[in-house]
Amino acid sequence: MNEIKTLIWKEFTLEWRQKYALSGMLLYVVSTVFVCYLSFNLRRNQLTPIVWNTLFWIIILFAAVNAIAKSFSQERYGRLIYYYNLCSPQAIIISKIIYNSFVMLFLSGIGFIFYAFVMGNPVGDIGLYLICIALAAIGFASVLTLVAGIASKADNSATLMAVLSFPIILPMLLMTIRLAKNALDGLDWSVSNDEIITLLSIDLIVVTLSYLLFPYLWRS
């Protein structure tokens, strides 16, 4: 736990010193929402609740890929050797998943507030929609962190990460959109129990697999 706490604090410290990364992601989210607003403002009747929901998750998905792609690629080779001598691989992957989850929760929260303010808010059940955002943010962070670790071993890590993450992210994205649609329609929470349990299970499975498999990747 001490290793994990130290590594998480290191990630926050580096991010605070290099504010351009997080600022760039916020600028991406805000500018994309504004472009969507300009596009649909010309044809007001085209923005149905389903389109509203789909656009939001497309923005969050691409923000997640861009934000987490740098998890391992920004680490220099000498620093990785330093980590190899001091820390366990389990502590490294768990700390990066936790940190990236915080980043995604922050980006998703800010993105939803700005998106709802600019594009309107047709959500019938805000509480359920926020739970959906939290589960999706943690799931995206967990999957993309593990994939970023795998892709970092290749030369063109950004392209490889996009290719590897797509088949893993797709089932999670479909389940997320289904849960978000239930919240959008204001359905009772009992209708969404299966989706919530499934998303929780996927998050736990990905974190467990990362904990078990990353040491083999780390030794290579």
C-alpha cells in the first residue's frame, strides 16, 4: 500500500508540474462540445435524446484514449529501470489504474456538466446517469491502462493501443450506452440492475487481470 500511495502521489505531482496534458484534454472536450453545439444549432430538430447520448459517449471515449495513451509512453527507459528495482509490478499497474480513474472521473464530470449546459439536459434520472459515468470512467481507465502497458513495448504504441483496445472497449461501451439510455428515459433502477452488475463485474475482472498479468509484461 505504501508503494501504491507513493506512486499515485508521484503521478499527481508530475501532472501538476506538466499541466499542459490535462489542460489539453479539457480543451479537447470543451472544443468538441462547442463544435457539436454549432453543428446542431443550425438544425435544432436533429438533436434527439438518443443522438445526445451517443455524442456524449463518443466524446468521452476519445478523451479517454487520448488521456491514457501517455500512461507508459511518457516514461523514459531509465525511469522504468529505476521502478523495476524499487517497486513491485503490481503496485505500478494498480497505481496507474487508480490515477487514470481519477483523471477520467474528472474529465467525465467536467465534460458532462459542460455538455449538459451547452447542449441541454434531457436526462430523466441524473443519479443513475452519474453512476453510469463513474462506472464507465473506471472501466475505460482500467482497460486502457493495461492496453497502454502492452502497447508501450512496441514502437508505434499509439496505433497499437487503438487497435488492441477497440475489441475490449466495445462490449463495455455498448453496456454503458444501454445503462445511460435507461437513465435518459428515467426508468426505475431495478430495470438497470443487470447493466450495473455487468459493468461492475467487467471493471473488477479487468483490474484483477491487470494485477495478475502485468508482472509478466513488466519482466519482459
